Amino acid sequence: MLALPASTTVFDAIGVGHWFMYLTGLVELAGAVGLLVRRLAGPAATALIVFLAFAFVTQLTAMHGENAGTPFIFMVPLAVIAWHRRAETAELLRRSR
């Protein structure tokens, strides 16, 4: 995996180790793969929205608002995907009970 200097700076500012940067990358990758699987697209989009909400809070607190709007750019298309896949997501949740 790549550890770009800009990324390491952000995670250093947050105060977590580089392990958290790699964990974040794995979560993002899992979400991206989930978006490609029709049945999982809705839940993956919803999970990525939650993930990006935490990224927004982190940008506001640890980075003093620098690039805080960036997560919202990605939330919009994810919200569209989650909305259009809501019936499949509900069916998936009913099956898991």
C-alpha cells in the first residue's frame, strides 16, 4: 500500500499511528468493492456515508476545518446510490433476521 506524505501528515495531526491510516484504506477499499456488488451497494453506500461523516468531524477538529467540505462531495453520489438501493437494502436486512 501507498503511504503518501500528505496522508501521513493528516494521520499524524490526528494523533493516531500509521496503522490507522492503513485500516482507513482497507475500510474505503471494502466499501468500494461493496458498491460494485449489486446486493451490497445500498449498505456499502450507507456505511461509506457514516465513514465520511466521521471524516468530516475529524477534518473540523484535528485539521481546523481544512478540506472539511471534501467528504460531502463524496456523500452526495453515495446518498443517491443508497436511496436507489433502499428496497434491496431493506430486503437484505429482513433476510438477516
